[in-house]
Amino acid sequence: MTPLLAARGLGKAYARAGWRRGAPRTVLSGIDLAIGEGECVALIGRSGSGKSTLARLLMGLEDPDGGAVLFRGAPLAGLDRGGAKIFRAAVQMVLQDPLSAVNPRHGVGRILAEPLRHLTDLTAAARQARISDVLDAVGLDPDAADRLPGQLSGGQVQRIGLARALATRPALVILDEAVSNLDAPRQVDLLDRLASLRRQDGTAFLLITHDIRLARRFADRVVVLSEGRIVDSSACRPGLALSHPAARELLDAVLPAAPGGL
Ligand SMILES: Nc1ncnc2c1ncn2[C@@H]1O[C@H](COP(=O)(O)OP(=O)(O)OP(=O)(O)O)[C@@H](O)[C@H]1O
Ligand SMILES: [Mg+2]
């Protein structure tokens, strides 16, 4: 079956700044990754391994230097306006600081309505109904729509970011450390809500995280990125089978349970 989103031999290099100008620095090379409809893949790797860069390429926010991103088999680079609009509604991303780019004077309702106005043909009334639905899906009261971003807690901001990404009923949501700012119970609560959304709507997820426990709890499959390459991968059930040193490092970083059950 054609994957929902795939990377084929993806590579990316950035020009060096300052006195080290010269050959660009390779950040990603030879990335092959396929995400199926409804599948949940966790992308793990230490800081600087290239996770966010890969996410930006998958979203079409930056162009690769080699290889291609395929949306349901079609290269992103070849999509026409209509195709690009369908892609943007179908593949959404949530960042760690999801409201950093929004106008702080716009209320939450307006922030949530924005992707619906740009990417769907919903009427104003249908947009309002959809906004109530997504607020409910992420565990927020409908009256959150009347607030300004500055009047929300960090955890509420992350939920709003998620609600915004879910508004267009995407086929895939990329979560780039999008639950990292929450305390553990709230992370679990949010991921459980996303898991039920997956069962209900068949939404696929790419969960980018340092936290292998979150990955194991939520994903079907874990892929390990190290220095811009995919070095290991494993199904999550029955148990992770990862052997590359970069994966072991992340596994070993998980603190053992405190003695005495603390
Ligand atoms: N626009 C850019 N220009 C130059 N270098 C960049 C750019 N974006 C990222 N890099 C470099 O690419 C490498 C990978 O960065 P990236 O943000 O993808 O890592 P990451 O795995 O998401 O890290 P983290 O877990 O800390 O978020 C880093 O060395 C970073 O400095
Ligand atoms: Mg990152």
C-alpha cells in the first residue's frame, strides 16, 4: 500500500556561518522513512541529531538537497496549488512552543479558526462547531476560545497548539516535542486522548521525542536518528529491540524506578 507520507533518500546540508564558511555541513543523509495511514511512529534521537530538520522537510517547510518527500506517492515538489492545499490540511505539525508565531492579540477562537478558513470550505457555523469539538478532544473547556494566548498556562498553550493542528482533521500530525513541557500525568492524559482519536479517526502520528518511555507508550514503531542517519528501528510490541549505541544511550537515560517505590 502507498504510504501516507514517505521520505526517499532524503538529505539536507546547511551552509556554515562565519569563519568556517566553505563546504556545507550535512545534517541529514539517506533518510528513508514511510508512515502508513493511521500508523504511529516515534522518532527518537539525541539533541542535534536532525529530528526537527527532518520534520520541516516532511512538512515541506524546507526543500531537501537530495531525495524527495512523497505524499500518498506524489512528490511534494510536484504538487500544484490544489494538491498543496490538500497536503497542508492533511499533514499538520505541532511545535514545542506552538503559539509563538501567532498574534498575541488574537483570541484562541480566532487562532483555531485560521487553518479552517484557509484550508477548508467550512461555513462560519461549521467552523465554530469544529472548534468546540477540537477543544473538547484536547480536554479544554469551550470558553477557552474567548481567552488570549497570554492568559493561558503553558500546558493549556500546548493543548491549543494541538487543537489547532487537529482542526482540519489531518491524516497525519507531527508532534515535535509537543508534549515535553507538560508534567508526566498531563503528558499521559494528552497522549491517551490522541490514542483515542487514532482509534476513532485513524489519524497517523509522528511523535518526535527524547523520551523513549513516551515513545513506547504511544507508538507502534520507533525509529532512531543519530547524526543525521536512521541507525536503528523496532516495533514497540512485544518489546523494543534496539541495539545501536545511540539507541542504548537513550534507553539507559531512563532512570530506573527508585528503590522503595518512590
Ligand atoms: N537553519 C539551520 N541552519 C544551520 N544549521 C541548522 C539549521 N537548522 C538546524 N541546524 C543544525 O542541524 C543540526 C540538527 O538540528 P535539529 O534541530 O534538526 O536537531 P534536533 O534533533 O531536532 O535537536 P533537539 O532535540 O535539540 O530539538 C544541528 O546541529 C543544528 O545546529
Ligand atoms: Mg528539535
